[in-house]
Amino acid sequence: MVFEDVIGIYLAGSQHRSKQRDQYSLQRLQPHFGGRKVTEIRRADVRAYVASRQAQGVKQSTIGRELRFFSAALNFVRLEHDRPDIGNPAQRLGLEAAEGRVRWITQDEASALVEAAELYARRPHLPCFIRLALNTGARKSELLKLTWARVDRDRRYFLLEGADTKSGKRRTVPLNDAAMDSLAVMRGWLQRHASGNPWVFGHGVDRRITTFQNGFDAACERAGIADFRIHDMRHTCASWLVMAGVPLGVVRDLLGHSSVTVTERYAHLAPDQIQNAVQRLLPF
């Protein structure tokens, strides 16, 4: 069984929440391992791959993601297809994960970004998407796949099913006034231009927006905001919450982090809370 066989079985037989990311990893792994029997791939071969990627200036986190994809494929085929002869030389290589990216913008910058998105917009989708992302911390895929059936405007929340979240767990996302206003704008537009469309970011009879990348990048450029990605709006929401004094555990639950460890990357944004905490210690 060669590399392509293992990857093909894995992609066909398991649930993937990040197909685009998996394809990217495959494109990088293929030239190095393609056509090789997986039973003959050694740990030294994987370390050689790591070294070659590092020499290209690739981030440690990216290399780790590529190897996790390869490792998951090997484990899947070994367990699900009863192939104990297939080892896993990509497992536990001891790559240290770099600290997660925390890029956030101020509320003034956020306002400028929304205004820039509205400047040439023929429809309200992008500015509403930006407002919702900043005010809910929801992931891009969670918002783009959101249907009106899962929006409860009376109780001011929308529901994400396990199939739509990265953690695979159901999550309720509360809505503030700004988020409610954005949903109202989208609802009104759809009633006028695409009545009956089930998607929050729908258009046409039964279609939905699948990407805002080009429009988002253009809006960032017009607003003078550099090095800011769509996913950074999630970081921005988390940062705003922490700086407003919201406990990390609450932020974890709101954003659907797998553990508070993920949320701790924002802890440095709340130095006042730490200072207040030590002041509670009694003198002796």
C-alpha cells in the first residue's frame, strides 16, 4: 500500500471539517512521500521532510498540521482496515507548537472596516458578515453555513449543530444588539431579493455565499488595516471580551474552544484582572 492509497482511503472514509486545509497539506506531502510504500517510510524520512520544510521558512505550526494530517491517515487505515503492519512514523515527533496567532483590531478600526466594506457594496452581505463575526466570535464556516431555521430572534441566539463546529459539539451563540441589527438587515434584503432562501448569507433562489476573501481583503486595504485575516475577527472578539473583564472560562464557552488552554492566549490582555487578584491576598 503506497502513500496515495492511504490518503485516498482516509479522505473517503472519515469525516473532515477542514477539507481545504487537508488538501493543502496533501499538496505539500505528496512530492516527498508520493509513490512510496507506507511500510517502508521511516521516522528519518519524516524528519527529513520536516527539515526540508523548515529550510523553506515554513512555520512550525504549519509543518505540525501537515504531519497531523499524515498521522491521522495512517492511524485511520491501520485501525479501520485492520492493517497492523502499517506503523506511524509521523506520530509524536516532538515538534514544539508555536504560540497561536493573536491579531486583533480596535473598535475604531472595526468601524472603519465596516465602512470600507459598505463603500462599494451592492448588497449588505460583507458588512453584515463582518459585524456578526466581530460580535459573536463565530468562525467563518459557522456563519456562512448558518440557516434562518437555527436563528432564534426572540431569545437572541443562534444554534450551531455539532456537524457545523470545529469541536463537533453543539453550541449556542448569544446575540447582542449589533449582531441582531446585522441579522435584521440580512433578513430584510433576502425578503426583497431572495424570498424563501434558507441561508442567512443567501442569494438567489437557494444559493449562499461561500467566500468573502476578495471583498474582505479589499475592505482591509481601503480601511488601512494590514495583516488582518477573516479568522482574526474571532481573535478580535475574544480580545475585546477579555479586555472588558469577561473571565477566560466564559470566553472559552462563548467561542467554543476545546479547552481553556486555547483561550489562555488572550490572558495577557487582562493585566488589571491579574493585579486585582493578587491584591486580595492578606498581608502577613
